Amino acid sequence: MPSVGMVGNNGHQMTRAFLHLCHGAANCYHITENQPYGPKLNVLVADAPAPVLSTIIPRLSSEDYLIVNADDGDIFPALGQVQAKVITYGFNPRACITASSVTEEGLQVCIQRAFVDLSGTARTPQEFSAPVTSLGAAAAWAVVGSKHPSA
């Protein structure tokens, strides 16, 4: 079972939403400056720059993934020397994974560039709906990594 760490302004909310969306198929952790060390992570999701990134990123191998919010330009200098595979997400059209719309029912997600996931499956460009009805639109925005417009 993969271990996923969440870092950033919405870390707790992203962890909760991710656990819901993956139906318990991963161990998820909200990582803060108070607890930078923990289990070995396979995936690190960072929605904003945080000092704890400099502690965690060197622990990621070339087999791991670093997923970052492409809408926050301040995050890229905080990444340092990354060995992990980097996947970007957000509303930025240059992101690998984008959201075209977010509603109370869910979000429309588009994979812009192919990548290979943790199980070795190639994920090709495609668009699909991701329902998040039990969590609401705020959680959808947390998963995408952007603030809700009303916030």
C-alpha cells in the first residue's frame, strides 16, 4: 500500500479528501514542520511552499513521485534537487493534470501529459469526472490545490 504525504496550506483537508477518493487504498499523512519525519513516502503532494519540504524531498527516490501545485510559482524554488518523478497539477494550462471545472458535485479532471503511476500503469491523456459529493466543493479545491474563489 503506497504512503502519501500532504504538505501545504490545505494539507489536512487534502489528506481527508484523498483518503475518501482512494477508498483507503493508501496510507495518507498530513506532514507539518512539527512532525517532518515519519514513514517512508512513495508520493508527496505539495500545494504550497513550506520549510518542511527541504526535509522530505531528499528522502524521495527516483521511484517516488512529487506532485506539486503548478498554480503557485513560489513552490518551484523550494523543491531543490528532486530525484522523484514530478507531476504538476492545477488550473495552469501547462500543468500535467488540470481541472476544467469544480462544482458541488465534483470536478472535471484532464490528464494533459502521459505518465506512469505507482502500479506501473501508463496514464494517457484523457478527461474524466471525479465526484466528491460527500466532501463538497471546498475539498475538491483542496485536491486540485487551489483556493476556492469564495475564500
